[in-house]
Amino acid sequence: MTRPVAPFGQRLRDVFDGLGHLCVGIDPHDHLLDAWGLDNSPAGLREFGLRVVDSAVGVVGIVKPQIAFFERFGSAGYAALEDVLTAARESSLIVIADAKRGDIGSSVDAYGAAWLEPGSPLEADAVTLAAYTGTGSLHGVFDLASRHGKGAFVLAATSNPESLAVQSSLVAEGNRTGSTVAGLVAAELDDYNRARSAGAHLVSAPVGSIGVVLGATKNLLDYGVDVHSLGESRPLLPVLAPGFGHQGATFGDARTVFGPLVASTIVSTSRAALAAGPAKLRDALSQQASELAGALS
């Protein structure tokens, strides 16, 4: 008999308590492959990813492969990715597949199965999603995730400068008329987590399993996202936060930007750590994890 898997939010909380909030991206940019002495090829990507996994074990608890870097090599790239995902899962790391998928009906359900179904070659612990078709269109993926102890993170207020015009646009109708697009996404995910927790008699669960992507470089109120209001809900809305390091945010900004949601925020680092190179990556991650712990204490 298969033992039930703990909810993703609980597993996330356990990682926060044990190893902290730092997540390292597996982002094999061309210049990083060159600096690491690796070929810009599926074999190079595989080696890069496996070295990041090895460096992360025991230092950070979360890794986030950027799928696009593997996808550009087609089936050979996906084969390399499968090896990296397997190695990360076998090392008991939480794996967030940064795939940014989104669609409707059976199509989006198939995306969910690809990334979250146990036994899938691309199985991860969570996947990033886009909600341009509305958060309701993603509920099939959310429900699949909940059944298998998996998670998802939906884009809301992203770190790129072009995002403000769309994501701060006002909702014209419905029960949240006047909300921004980003605020609506965050609020609807918060609603989903609370409804799921209440239905499962887990009202005291510390962190939800379906989260939101909020860029650390942003004034979130400009996007209509009130982290203080969201922080009053239980379980806490999990946040995947890009923008630290190369994009300009510092660990010291985390409390200011995310307020009470800092307790459920995954702080993502990528190029700022990966630039240390394979021989020094573990030390770089250890130092960043320590600095982040100090900033959040």
C-alpha cells in the first residue's frame, strides 16, 4: 500500500524549518556553460544540472530548473532534464519545474500530468503556471497537485519591467471588480488554499500548496497586491520570489517586499550563485543561505 504523501505546503514548511528559504535555479545560460567548461549541448546541460544538484544537497532544500534551456535542444534536451529531475528527487530536494504552462480543459490537464503525475518522466514537486486563461482554468492542475502532495505557482506580479501595464490592469466585472489582474490572481489562489484546507479539516496548516509568483524587485502595491491582507489568511499563500541577486533585489529587501508572507516565501537565486562555478558553488550557496537566514531572523 502506498504511503500518503504530505501536502506540498507542509513539505515546504519542513524545508524552511530545516534548511531555510533559499532556492537555487538550474539555469544553464550559454555564458555559464562556457565558464563551467561545459559544451553548449544536451550533455553539457545534463552535467551542469547534476553539478547544481550535488552542490545543493544539504545546503538548500529547493531547486528550480528553467525548462526553456533544456527544451531548446528538443528530445535530447528533455532526456538531459529527466536525468536532472530524477537526481534532484532522489536527493530529497523539492523540485519546482519552471515551465510556465497554461491552457484550458484537457490540454492544461495534460500539462499537469506531465509535470506532477507520479511516475511521469518529467515529475517534479511543483510547476509554474500562467493564468492568462483565468485561474479557474487551472483548477484541474491544482486538484491533481493536491491529490499527489504536489504544488503549483501561478504568475501574478512578475519581475520583468514590461509586466506592470498588464498585471496592474483593473478587473471590469465580477465579484472583484476594481481589483488588478495581479491582485485577482493572488486573491483567487488564496481562496483556493483556504477552501482546500477547510475541506480537509486542515485549517491550522501553516502553508498552502498552491502559490503565486511575485517579483522581489517590485512595489507590489503598484500591482494591487496587498501582502499584509493576504498574510492574514491561513494557510499562508506560498510565494515564489524571483528577482534576487542579478536582477537587483537583496535578501534584506525580503521582509519589506513580502511583509507577513515572508514566512511562506521561496527566495530564488540563480546567476548570482551559479557564477561562482562548479568548484565553489556549494560554498556560495552556503554563504547565501546563511545571509538569507540572518536577513529573515
